[in-house]
Amino acid sequence: MKYISLSAILFTLLTSVAHADADCVAHPKESWIPESKIKQALIDEGYSIKVFKVDGNCYEMYGYNKAGKRAEIYFDTQSGKPVKAEIEK
């Protein structure tokens, strides 16, 4: 019984940590910018997108910038503005 409880707690903590990467405001889905517009803007700026997904209340992109550096960027779903970015040095 203790094993099941500990597993549930660890799962909850790991799930919380995964979404703690960026603090995006929750917007109604009907007000979100289409993913295709953000993807196209990134491509126009020279990014190579490997993964683009919804993560909690954020859009999240994994890929490379025009200099070939690994990039992880979180975007506000309504404004399309970056909320957090990690670029390889």
C-alpha cells in the first residue's frame, strides 16, 4: 500500500516539474493564435523546428536557431510572444 501512495506522489511531483518550465497565462482556446502562424514566423526567422507542441498553457518549440544552436522556446498562446527561451551557448 505504501508503494502505491509513494508512486502517486512521485508522479504528481514529476508532472508538476515538467510544467514549471514556463509560466504561461491560461487563455480560452478560441483566442489562441494558430500554431501554423507561430511556426511560420519561426521558420521565417531561420529556425529549424523539430518539435512544436502544446505544453500546459504554452506553445513549446524544440529545434535550432539560424546559427545551428539548439533552442527550446515557450510562447504565450494568445500573443505569440516568447515567455521563456533556452538557447545553447
